[in-house]
Amino acid sequence: MVFGLIDLAAVLLAVAAGPGVDVRGDTSCPAAADLRAALEGLVPPSAPAASPDVAELRGHDGGVSVRLVGASGEFIAEKPLPDRETCAERARSAAVIVAAWETRLRAGLAGALVVPKPEPPPVAPPPATPAATVNRPAPPPPVVPIDVAPGAALLTSIVSGQLAAGALVEIAVAPRGARFALGVGGLLVDAHSASVATGQGSWRRLGGVVDARSGVRAGRLELGLRAGVALTALSVTGTALPKTESATLFDPGVLAALRAKVHLGALTPWLEGAVAFWPAGHDLYVVGSGAPPTALPSAEVMLALGLSLERDR
């Protein structure tokens, strides 16, 4: 109630002299000149022997406050000005505040004049940014490594007690770690012979082999089984006859083999026994001799000694 009466008295005081406070400040809204003009008639002049107080306009954090200091620079009071007022309204508000402070000081009333600064409004957190969605392509399926094991062997073919030399070259292909493999190769068997009438007939084979194979390993030793088909060309030639002829026939067959390996690093020697069956059946005969034909054997035993290059597991 007392403070309100003092404010009213400050507003009603008017004298012809200039304001009883100095005005300083570098703000633009309001400017120091605006506050000086608004103080005209609100604050009476200071005593002739006394230096006037100083009203300062201070800008901070986008706002403006009015501050009152003594003639020697001691701090007296400070209060922020409303943000939503026009520059003229701010100047009038600042003038009324300064006039109230001066009236209270000159009346000798006790109590602090410092007006605490209002707490700044809470800063709203920035809006959450939605997480960006990145469409990554699906990873490619894992590539299964393939083991390739080339090999070669010398063999002996046994037919009806006769021996003939031969050779085998092959490549085995299998996914790494698999128990089964696919083998392809080439087979060559030199000539066997048989009696035909008063002469001889001989035959040899050349062709390819496709097989499936699997094995069981214990340490460096491995025992494997393979079975497949042999697609061969059978070349037949007559000898020791007045007139001889030759022919080449397609002669498919099947075979099964048992192979024992010794793994010595990348080098793997092996020993194999195989049995081949030639179901087509072929006869050798001499035209016009009246002698019965000679049937070619439908079974053949092969013993092979070979070497492969295999990945050591």
C-alpha cells in the first residue's frame, strides 16, 4: 500500500527543471533519448550539491532491462522491461520504474530495491527427427568354396586271364567339407585279344567316366568307394587272317571301385581295384569260315596306382 502511494506520488510530481537522473544506454528499443523524454516531470531535480543517480538501459538475451546506479557507480536496482510492449510503451514503463525507485530512495524508506530477474521460460526441446530408413540390399548368399582334386593313374586291365596296360586321368569336385564328390575322367585300355577261327581279333577302349564317390577317413588313411558309368569307344581289329577288317563301336558300361588313399599333405597316393561291366555284348567272327563267333568278355577287372593333388584337411 505504501509502495503504491509512492508510485502515485512520483507520477504526480512535475517540475519545470530537467530530470533528477542521468540516462545512459546503447539500446534502440527504447533508446536513451526515449527514456530521458519519458522521465520529464516524473523525477524532481537532485539537490544542487548532490550528483544525480544514473538510469542505464541494458540489452541482454534479446530483452532490455533498466538499471539504477548511484553517482559513484554503486548498484541500486535493476528490472527487466516487458518484451511485448512497443518501444514507446517500454520507455514509459522504464520511466515509471526509475521514478518509483528515486521516490523511495529520497523518502528514506528501508528495504532492498533490487527486483529479481524473472526466470527465463523453459526451452522446449527440438522436435524429434524421425529416424531415416535406409534400405540396404540383402546380402548375397554365402559362397560355398569348392575343392578340386586332379589326379592320374597307371592301370592294368585283366580280361580272361590276359593283362593289358591302361591309364586314367580324372578330376574330383566337391563342396568343402562335404562327404560326397563328383568325378569325371578319361580312360584308356590297350589291346586285349581273342582267337577267331584261324586268326586273332583284338580290341581296345577309349572313353570317359563319370562317377559319384564318397569316403571315410581316419588320420592320414582314407577308404573310398566310387561308382558310375563309362562311355567308351571300342575299336576292334582282326589279325593273322587272309582278309581283316576293323570297326569302332560305342560301348557303354558301368563300373564300381574301391580306393585306398594316404594323405601326405597336398600329395595323395592311392591304390584302387575296379570292376567294369559292358552289357551291350559284341561278337568276333570270320565271314565265310563257318567257325562259331567269339564273344567279347562282358566283365573287366582293373587295378590302378595313382596320385592326386588334394587339399589337406
